[in-house]
Amino acid sequence: GARGRETEAFLRAMELRHPDVLLVEGTRLRRSDADHLPPQTSEAEVRANATAKVREYGGRLVIADFGPRNIERLTTFREVARESDRQLVVTAKDAYLLHLLRHVDPSVPVDFGPGGMRIWKEPSVRQPLAWQERIEAAYPDASMDAAEIIAAPGRVVLCFSFFDANDLVDLRRATTGGLWLYSSSEAHGEEQEFDFVRLQAWIAWAGLHQVGFRVDPADGRPQFEPGYHASGHATESELIDLVRRAQARVIVPVHSETPGRYQKIL
């Protein structure tokens, strides 16, 4: 990731004072020596691949689907948008989250306004909630509604996910021939697999092309295309190197389907 040097500094600190107990994740540990996990994609590769794909859709709407709390991915897509001569448009909820996070971490990107990121103005007949009023007051010139996007769909990268798909109805005149770019994690569990089936139906209805995932028509399960998402989890070799360098008396594996792999290797 972009802040790998901080992880390295943490490891050096552990080498100077070996911990008694080390809690360590193991998401990408293999089940056996014969198990081959897909290669790790870097954030730089995500940026390069996404930029190239977005540039193929000049003049057309691009929707980027990634976790809003993944600040590193948000930064990546801000650069993708800039390099494609577009503006990044986030939902009001995501804008409010970034607004709050900025108070905790000044490095969180917040540049809402006509020349920076924009905030999707969702059509609504309800009275705005308190947090919505606060975000509108904080960034009065940042909102962008459906009419603006329909007038110039090739000028934006709109950050939507499955839960925002209903809003495609208001953008239908701008979606045909556009792109839905999925840049997030794989499905975890049957209910999330159903969500991908529903999402693909929305994408097809809107006339959008899709990259990053596709539901297999044979078994109805989503298949994920490499190159558009970088895992936040370390590879097996990186994890083993971490544990060996830490030299803890005891390690406690967490978030792993194969915690015994540590014992086998070490």
C-alpha cells in the first residue's frame, strides 16, 4: 500500500523489543503447499488499470464501486478521475464520513467544491436530516444533481455501490454505453453472492458495461477479475516474514480459515 513504510517501522520496533504475544491476521494463508492463491495486485496497478479502462469511455458515464471507508482506494480514484479529466462524485453519506474523518486524520482527502470532488445530490421529497443539512452548509458549492451528470456524463466518475443502484433510475438517460467498474473485495457468504446477482441485473438494466466482476451464468456465483482491486491483507510470505522478525513467545492467529498453517511452517 501507499503507507507500507509505516508497517516497516512497526516491524523494526518489534525487532528491537520482541513481544510476548503477537496477534496476527492470516487471511491469505494457504490451505496447503499445493494451494495457489492469485497474485497480489498493488494499489499502483489498480490505479493504472482503472485509468486505462476509464479512458476507453470518453464522453460516457463511469461508475466506480469501492468501499467508501477505503481511503487509499478513494485517493486512487481521485487520481484516476483527474488523469481522465473528470471529477470524482461521492454520495452525501460518504462525504459526511470523510468530513468527520478529516477531523481525526488531516491526511484524509477533502476538497469538495467546483474544482475538486463533488457530492451527489440524491433526489428526495423528504425533509433533509440534520447531518445532511450540515454537509450542505459546509460545502454549499459541491453538490451535483442528476441533471448536471446527464448533461455531461463524461466529466465525472460517480462513486456508487449496490446500495445506491436505485439512483440509476434518475440517471437512466446517461447510463447507456457507460461503465460500472467494480474495485472492492469478493463476496463473503451466500447473501453477498445474491447481492452481486441483483447488482448485475441493475447494471444490465441501465445499459452499462461492467468490469471487475461477472456472475457466472452456469452456477449464479460471482467471478472476480484481477487487476482492479488490491487486497488489504498481506500475502503468506509477508506474514511468515513478519512473525519471524517479531520473534514473539506466542502468536495468536486471528481472521484466518487456516490458522494451523503458522504452526506447520514455523
